[in-house]
Amino acid sequence: MKTFFAKSFTFIIFISIFISCKHDTDSDGPDAKDALKIYEKAFISTFNRPAVGVDWGFESNEPIVSSSRALTRAIQPTYIFPGDADSKKFIRNVPKGVKSYAEECQANNETNGYAYGTSYVDETWTDQVNVWGGWDGYKNTGGTLYIKGECDFSNRKFYLAGNSELYLIEGAVLTLNEENVENLQTGCNIYIGRKAKIVTTAELKLKKGLHIYNHGTIEASKISTDSNGWLINSGTVTITDKISIENEESVIENYGTIKAADLYTDGSGKFENNSNMTISGTTLINSSNNTWVNNGKYRTGNFIYNAGSDDVINNCMLTVDEEFNINLGDNPGSFKMDAGAGVVTKYFNGGGNWAKHYSTGWNYHNGGPFNIYMGENAVFKVTETATMHATKADYGIYGPSEGGYAVFQAKTIDAGKAEQAYEVTYSSNLYVVAEERHFAQGYSGTDPYISIKGNAKIFAKGFNNGLPELIIEKTECNPGFTGSDGSITPSEGPTVRVIAEDLSTDTDNMADFDFNDVVFDVEMSEDNKIKITLKAAGGISKLTVGGTEGETEPDLDGNPVLKYEVHRLFKVSDVTYVNVNASGGVTRDDVVFYLDNESGSDNLYDIANWIPIRVLIDGVWISLPVATPVTEDQPLTACKLGVDNSYEWCDERQNISSKYIYKDKYGNKKDSRFKLYLNGELSGKWWLDETRLPGD
């Protein structure tokens, strides 16, 4: 089976479920709690305590692309994005020797809460904060402030003078009111560490060179950037209203997760998504000098591209729930799609003269044309109606000039206005597929409604019959396309392989940690069902994947067990090992079944996290808890890990550490790959030889 991960984004790879301080079990009785506690003790005894900051990957902010991927795409914007700050800027503790804010004020003989040098604030400081720094005769040189713990300034002043630096150390929370947000001044740099947070009910204004680098969380009503203001996000940003990116090289660059109601770009504002972006309302690109680039997964309610900025580029997956509208006016811009990129939208409106009210306000189209340029194997899929109204010659949809084909596909393709010349141009290596109808060819005088150039072909009633002989792989970046050649089998979408321990351990007989008590693959089917493929069962306790606590079916002996009990599905007794090379075990074919997607998510990693796994211990069904990241105050025992299907699971009683040994480039054995990962030293596909330690 071809898989997306085997040849593409290699860093989405390791997914694990934690036993945290709060357990999600079917029973809160002593048996369940004792089993979890014993397993936790055995895990830490075997692997030591994992490093704070190890991310197990079920979180929705797990990037789908690496930070370097944007640099490898064929279509590059003219603007070079600044990138993230040095990792040393995101810290776990206040540096040694740094004074408290109170001590710094006292050292400067300030009694009203004014600090000039470097200091830190924690919960013990209840007065205002005024960080002033120094003066070099021309400008304020700024001060340095560290935030530790939960610091609430919703009812007191927080002022950061120009050119200052603010650090939120890991786990810190800074709450700001509207006045405080206005007091973040020119040229300041703010570094938000992992699990740290800035919270405000006001609009967070990034202006005049104010730069925020986020590895934690930002919560605000709005975000606006102006005059070289930057937000470089590698964490989570949640905005209840609008994100506005306007003028003078203002930048938002995303490597984590951003959610907002609307996104508005204007002037020379610059936006780049390298991971996960969700806009529930409208994305509006409204200038001839914007940059909008998507290198990851971008979902929006509506997508409106006006005025003809030439740097509007989709290098991965853009999903539009309702309308994709493009109108260039008299500008030469185009919507560009890299090879293998995808767009899925309900409706498409190309050009035309009309007006409509969206969540961002009224939007007017004044009769301009449109251009879309698509790379090889790019797919633009319209699930309902595409309306073409190019209005001018040579405007429309272009495939690649050489190599393979791109596909523009819609349920129906209509003309924007009857008897309007140049409804659309289809050019180069492009297949246009209309499932039900494509408007007929005609002429306005001598000018055709449809101009077909190069190798472009239309597959619809009245044009070419059937479908083109083309298969395009479904990936994280592409919805895929299946043509008429049945001899070609389209590869499936991305896969998460889940490997788990069943908690059957005690203080005298420690767990073997082979993580093969159940092994199954998780994929999504075409009808949005969860496809489960059972691969192995290396445990001898009853264990279920999916289902609910109340659903039962008889096992081989006629006794009721929960539905989707893995031994029953493999048609063996619950004391029989399956596909783990165990003495007395058996070999069985994979078992496939489907679950309804009731996770509340369309993210495969969230879905894999949500799938309930229950194990029967001492007569109690215990649910393995869902994932929580590693923090200083959370227990750290992984009982379910997620990998992709390049991972080969352990044989029975083969410890995961002993199977995957790290060897340096000279072949010298150094340590367990799994332990190196837990220690935060090894990222990526830790089980593969090509995954290297930095500098090795």
C-alpha cells in the first residue's frame, strides 16, 4: 500500500497518549487507579522521566509541514519571510542572577514600580509594571522583563517601553487589558515559551516594529499588524474576531495553529501558513501588493481574492466551505497552485460584476477577469457549481506547460453571463471535468465563449466523453482524482499507526513495553468513516478498539465482551498472541472495520487520539487516557503511541528500546532511539536510521 507519509512530510510521525493527573477511565474505582499508577511507575522506572516539552503529536497544533518546507516549494513568493526566533529565546526558567522586579525597582531608587534593567515578575508582585530601559541620546534602549507564573494585569498598568524584550517562560500566563495592549511599544520583541500564554479581551495590536514570537498560546479578540509588526507563531493562536494584516511589511507567519473568525489582508501585508489555519468566516485578500502563501492546511468559510496581488500562492491544501471568489480587475495577478497542491470549495466564482455581503462586509466585483495557474497533479475541486466570467481574452485556468496534467473538476460549470465573449480560457496541460454539465461553446461575434489552447481538454456532455486516464494521489495536500483507467489503483490517504500497551503489569512483573498489545492503522474513508485496520494483538487481556462501554457481543466462548474486542475480531481466544512472532501465537490476515467519526474533528491525528481503547483488568474496563503534553506537573507515562506505517512493531517481549538503537554515522551504537526521543534529543521518525541527532 502506498502511503502519504512514506514519501512526504516526515515530521508528523510520533503520537502518544499520556496518563495524566486526570484520568479518563470507565471506572474511577481503586482497581482502575491502581492499574494506572502501577503502569506509570513501571514506565518511569524503565525510561526515566521524559523531558518537559516532548510533544506526543495528538494535539491539533501539530504542524503538517516542517519549517523548511516552504523553502523547497516550486512556487516562491517575492517576499522572504523572517522565520522564527532562535530556540534559545524560549526558556523554561528565569536565568540565574536575574533580580525580581521589586529588587530592580529598589536598586534604581524607584518607589512607583519603574524598572530600567533586567528583572522578572511573578505572582508576588501586585503593583503596576513600567519597564523603561535607558536612553542612548537618540532612542529608548529598552529593558528586559521575564514573566513567571500567572500574572494578571487586567486591573493594573503594564507598560513596555520601546526596544524592550519580554520573555514569558514556560507555563507563564500574562493577562492584559486594553490599555496594557496599547502600551506594548515600538521595536519590542516578545518571546512566549511553551505552555506560556498571553490573554486579552482586547485587540492585540502589533505595530511599529513590535514582534511577537509565540511557542505557547495567544488568546485575544482581534489581532492587527501594521508598520512592520510581526507575529511568528509556532504555538496556538485563538482570535474570536478578525485578524488584520495591513501595510508596510507587516507579517503573520504560522508554524502552529491559528483560529479566527476572519482574515483580512491589505496594502503590503504578508501572510504565510506552514501548518494549520482555520478561518470560520471569510479570508479576504484585497490589495495589488499582498502576499498570501499557504504551505500547509488552510480552511476558511469563504475565500475572496480581489485586486490582483501576484503573490497569492497555494502550495498545499486550501478548503473553502462555501465560496471561492476571484476578480483581478485590470491587474495581472493570478492564483497559483504548486504541483500536487489542492483546493476544495463548494462554489467557484471567476470574474464577473456583482456584489455580496460577507462576514468582512460588502464585497464588490466590478467585471474583472481571473487567472488560475496550476502545477502538475494539482487538483481544484468544486463540489457544486463553478461560474466562469473571464470577460477578456487569455484569462482563465492554466495547467503546466510541460510534464503531467492538472485537473479542474466541478459538478456543473456555468457561464457567468449569456453571450459574453471570453467566458474562460483553458490552456496547457489541463483537464476540465464537469460531472453533470458544462455550458456549451458559442461565439460573441468572432470571439468564442470557451478558448481551448495547448493540450487542454474538457470532459463533459457535449465535449469529450468519459474521464481522462489519470490518477492523482490523495494526500494531505490534495483531494485526489480518479480517472477512467481502472488498471491504476489510487493510493490511499494518510495513515496513523497506533501501537499500545494494555496496562497489564504489576510491581513484581514489570511491563515488557513492546507496545504491541494492539497495533492498528487509522485512515479516513471516502464517506468520512474511520477505517480501522487491525494489524496485531500481542496482549492476553481483553481489549477493545472503538465502540462504547455498553455495546457487547459474544466472544468465542459465548461470553459477552465489548464490541470490537480485538481477539474476537481475529477469531482467536483472548490468551492467544496474533502477528507478533510469539511462541504459541498465530498469524492472521488484517481485520478491517469502520467507526462513525464522532470525535468532533476532521484532523486525522485528533481522530486517532479520540478512538477509545479499553482493556479489561481485574474485571474493570479501563480506558487508556487521551493525550496531554509533557509538563513539569503532569505524570509522563505513555501507554499509546502513534507512528506512521513505516514503523515495524516489536516482536512479543521485545522492548521498544532494545529494538530501536541509535547508531551514529560511523555505525557506533549510542543509545535507545526511543529514550533519545523521550529526552528531547531526537525528533522526527525516531525509529528510522536516517533520523539523526543534531550535528551527527
